Amino acid sequence: MEQLEQKIEALEKKIDGLQRSIDKIKKIFLWILIITVILFVLPLIGLIFAIPSFLNIYSGAGLGL
């Protein structure tokens, strides 16, 4: 009976360690998602403002010729 209790305690320790690892992985994935969104969305917002100005420059240069 005591062997069974020792095995259960060992399994509980392993499960606790696994839970801590899973929590760390969740945090890492969350930060990766946040960084990916920032690095993808911020350039898109910049392009929303940059493309019209480039189009105005190129269309204005064509009218001068």
C-alpha cells in the first residue's frame, strides 16, 4: 500500500511540473502572437498612409510631363 502512495506522490510531482511547463509555453505562445500581430499590423497601418502619398507623388510627376 505504501508503494502505491509513493507512486501517486511521484505522479503528482510530475503532473505539477508538467502544469508549470504548460503555463510557461502558454505565456510564450501568447507573446509570440502579440509580437506577430504588432509586426504585421503596424506595417499595414503605415502602408495605409504611405501608399496614397506615393500615388500622389507619381501621379503628380506624370502631369508635369
